[in-house]
Amino acid sequence: MAKVALITGITGQDGSYLAELLLEKGYKVFGLRRRTSTPMMGNIEHIKHEIEFIEGDLQDQGSLIQAIKKSNPDEVYNLAAQSFVATSWEQPVLTGQATAIGVTNVLEALRAAKPEARFYQASSSEMFGKVVETPQRESTPFYPRSPYGVAKVYGHWITVNYRESFDMYACSGILFNHESPRRGIEFVTRKVTDAVAKIKMGVQRELRMGNLDAKRDWGFAGDYVKAMWLMLQQDQPEDYVISTGETHTVQELVEIAFRHAGLNWEDHVVIDPRFVRPAEVDLLLGDSSKAQQKLGWKLEVGFEELVTMMVESDLQKIKVLV
Ligand code: NDP
Ligand code: GDR
């Protein structure tokens, strides 16, 4: 019998890579999808016929209970969230409802309809926020710096709490930034690689950016979804940090991306205070040695390879249009 997985956030970057991975492994994949006026299926267009979609929303408890009953999953991956940090200051209540309370809604639906299913929560390095220690690991205290980070801390602890209270197989993956050609256009990596491609092809002149000094530990999303799956295949549910162990400034990202296209970043980048955040996470650098040792997880794509892969993909996309 094929294993059954339910993925929330199936249309997002990670949802698409995870669905591909699970389909390859022979899973029957259900995807929870929000009703939108125009379907946003870009990331999963190529596999949409292999996925069974269920309409629902993290903020609608009844729809989640229905989704669990309909899919009868062995594994539930909760990837859905309001995931853009900058928006979380503009829509803090919605962010709390989806990114924090939404996790309880999924856990409660599971408890009611399929408590023995295994549960993965998409926790984030944004929970570490202000630097308390580096590298950041599972035991590092949280000090979130945005409404998004605060909501993720809630989602993390409610997952731990349901594991401890109800003996559920519930894991929290504390994932550091991970990117790909399928990354949403507003996140910094994709914003830069999309702009580089457009500048190279002569359809954009400048790139307006915020804080170039922030440091991030950036990996490839395709590598990170493998860790999500591994976390649900263990004897015991535990939480794991997933990261590369390398940190780079936003400026280094910009330099590599422009250089790869034969451009000088200083000719095009303009600092615009509109993109500077009310509070910043200055430095993220993760220690994933627990995941490497216990899960056998390993990284395949390095930082420079990731950036050039994204620039190449955006160049291909823009060449088709120009
Ligand atoms: P995306 O923003 O690409 O995808 C988010 C998904 O959540 C989309 O499918 C979106 O649907 C869905 N969604 C949003 N709100 C709701 C809701 N109320 N009900 C149902 N679905 C909803 O995120 P990523 O794929 O990059 O990230 C996946 C998860 O991992 C997120 O929880 C994110 O916070 C977390 N995370 C991501 C990291 C990263 O670097 N990528 C690092 C650490 C954690 P729609 O298409 O309709 O908008
Ligand atoms: P982040 O990702 O906030 O780390 O959250 P993002 O790519 O948005 O920002 C990374 C860093 O770049 C700086 N920055 C800019 N960011 C954006 N988006 N646009 C700009 O113009 C810009 N200029 C500078 C930011 O200030 C920041 O320091 C991501 C999301 O995927 C979360 O959901 C996830 O939990 C964390 O990664 C880990």
C-alpha cells in the first residue's frame, strides 16, 4: 500500500519540491489549496495531474478536519503560512492567525480525525532573530524580531506541546533560508536574480534594495525538503536545525548574481529606505550537525551554485518573453 501524505502550502516553493520528492517515492499526495480567483499553479503545473487537491484554509478549522478525513494521511506536512517577513508588519494579525494559530488548527484537526498520523511543522531560523549565540542550533534561545518570527515561535512550541501532551509524532524543522528558481519574487534572492536577468536583457535599469549588510545562511530548497521527509521516518519525533553552516551578506549575493551575468552591481543597485525593515535579523548561521548525524542529511548545492542556478533560470524565463 502506498503511503499517503497531505501537504499544506502545496503551491509554494517548498510544497512543490516536497510533492515531487514524495511522488518519486511512490506516495499518494494530497495538497491543501486555498480558493483564489485565479489559480496560482506555476510551481506545480508540471505535477498537478498527479496530486489530489483539497480546498481549505489554515484559518478554517472545519476545512482542515475535512481535509484529514478525506485524505486519511500517514504524514502531514504543514508548510502553509504567511511567509514573507516584511508583510508581517503590515498584516500582523493575519500573520498570527495563519502562521501561529493555523498550526494549532492543523494539530487539532489531526487530533480529532487521525492522531496517529505523523506531523511536520515548518519552523524557521527567524525564531532566533536577534543574535544570542552563533552558530544557532536546536538549543539556542529564541528572540524573534518580526511578527512573522513571533508567530513561528508559537507554531514551534505548540508542536512541541502536542508531542508532549498527546504523545503525537510531531516534529519541528528549524529551517534556515532556502531558495530556488521557484522562490517567490519578493524574497531577496529571487528579487535580485530576476532583476539581474531583466537588466541584462535591457527591460529594467535599476534594482532598489534595503539592507545589504544582513547575513543569511542560504541553501537550496530541493536539499531541504529531503530533511523534512527524513524527520518523519525516525523512531522518535524530534526537532532539527537544517542549514548550510555558511553565512553571506546580501551584498555578496548581489555581487555574485550581477557578476555571473557580466554586470557591475554598483551601476544598478539603489538603496531605498522602503525596503529597510522596522527591526532586522542581522546574522543567521546554523549548525545542522544533529540532522547530519541522526538523519544522515547532507547538503548538495552550495551558495554560489544556487545563485548562478537562479540567475540562469531567470535569464531563460526573460529570453522567452523578450
Ligand atoms: P511560500 O510563501 O512559497 O508558500 C506558502 C504557502 O502557504 C503557499 O502555498 C500559500 O498558498 C500557502 N498559504 C498561505 N496562507 C495560507 C492559509 N491561510 N491557508 C492555506 N494555505 C496558505 O513559502 P515557502 O514554500 O518558502 O515556505 C514553506 C514554509 O516554510 C512556510 O511556512 C515558511 O514560513 C516556512 N519556512 C520557509 C523558509 C524558506 O527559506 N523558504 C525557511 C524556514 C521556514 P497561496 O499560493 O494560495 O498563497
Ligand atoms: P527572510 O528573507 O526575511 O530572511 O525570510 P528575505 O529574502 O525576504 O530577506 C533576507 C534579507 O535580505 C534583506 N533585504 C531584502 N529583502 C527583501 N525581501 N527585499 C529587499 O529589497 C531587501 N534588501 C535587503 C532583508 O532585510 C533580510 O535581511 C525568509 C522567508 O522565507 C521566511 O519565511 C523564512 O522563515 C526565513 O527566510 C528563514
